Amino acid sequence: MAVAVTVLACIGASLVLIVGAPFVLAHGRWRFRFPRLALASWYTAFLGGIAAAALGLVNSMAAVAFSRDAPTGPMGGWFASTVLVVVGWGGLVAVGGLVALVTTRFEPLAATDRALHQQMALVAACHPSTRVRGVDVTVVPFDRAFAMSIPAPSNRVLVTTALERALTAVELAAVVEHERTHLRQHHGVIAQLAQLNRACTPGLAGARYLERTTRMLVELIADDAAARRLGAVHTANALVKMAHLAEDESLTLRARRLVDASNRHAPSRRRSPLAVRVQG
């Protein structure tokens, strides 16, 4: 009976962490002020839920295999046996189906990602690169202003000539530091995990929240890293200029976030609107 209760507790904890936690973590302005803490909380809950489900499955299979949960009465024995058998064998079937689903869904995602980065790496290989803090930075001729990070094995940052012309040297350095942070902290892997989770559970609201929030938080984390190294002024100005070029209002919102954070920590006489005046 004790093992059956433990198994049910593990399954309940798994449901709370995977299904319930996203509804709590998806709300509140604290996520924007502390993106690293928010991202860590999301994935702690997500991976903790998986671990709880795995622990429940292992316990149930071990109990069934070794008959450790001896009946303590007609009802207790029936309840324990039913829980252990259903969870044990049902869990094995679910794991098998999940492995097949992950394999099926992951390969197209990985193939698309590999093709994109191979193409970008080929483009970058045709142009000279500059080494910046352990990362190769390549400027390629293109009339659209953007920058992107290409993870290992290339491990480089790609910047277009249109973006280089639009930004000052220090603003461009802030953009490079932003992309370098994505590489150094393996944000691409984290984003792929969230994307795979959503592809495997498209009907689960928590999976949608996880993917959307992951995309947002990794960008905020990279913004903060660039602001710490190059300054909030230059990072925010770079974001506003890129927002104007790309007509992407989300970049302006990210710039205003850096402005607000900088003003919170600055004496009142030194506060400034920073990127707001660039937009005008």
C-alpha cells in the first residue's frame, strides 16, 4: 500500500509541475525584471515534473516485479495492485509512445535547424571573420539589417552590412555581445527543447507557454548581458534602431525595459530616457 501511495504522489507531483506550474509562472512582471530566475524556475518545474513521473514509474515497476507491496487487506491489496499494474504497464506503453513521438518530431526540427545553420556557416566562410571574446564575428553583405548566432561547430556571430551601417561601433558591439550570450549559454538548445515539447504535446497549454516564454526570456537575458558589458544606453539605442529598421515593436519594448532598469538603479539627477530620443 505504501508503494502505491508513493507512486500516486509522484504522478500527482508530476501533473502539478508540468501542467499547473506554467499557469503560475506565466504571470507577473517579476519575469521581466529577473529573466534568468524565471527561466530557471520554468525548467526546474518542467524537468522536476519529468523526474517525478519517472520516479513513479520506476517504483511501480519495481513493486510489480519484486512484489514488495504486500496486501494489507482485501481493499488495500486490490487498490495497491491495481495502481501498481496500471501505472507500471501503462507507463511503459506511454514511455514507448513518447520515445517514438519524440524521434518522429525531433528529426524534422533538427534537420531544418541544421540546414539553416549550414547555409549561414557557408555564407560566413566566404567572408573574413574577426575574433571577439572567443567567438568569430563575420560581416556579410546583405540589405536587411539583422544579426544571428550560429552555434557549434561554427560558433560564430553573423552581422549584415546593413546593420553595421545603421549602428555605431559600440552599439554594434552590444549586438555582438547579445548574440555571443546566446552561444555561451546554449540558448539554442533550450529553445529547441521547448519547441520539441510543444511539438509532442500540441494540445497542452503549458507547452505553448513554455515555448513562448523561453523565446522571450532568452532574449531578455542576452539583452541584460550586453547592457552589463557595453552599457544600457548603447544596448537600448541599438535595439531601438533595429526596431525601426525591422518594424518590430517588441525590440522597442525590450529597449524600454533596459531604460527602466537603468533608471531604477541611477540617482534621479542622472536619469535619462536613453533610447526614447533615438526613436524620434
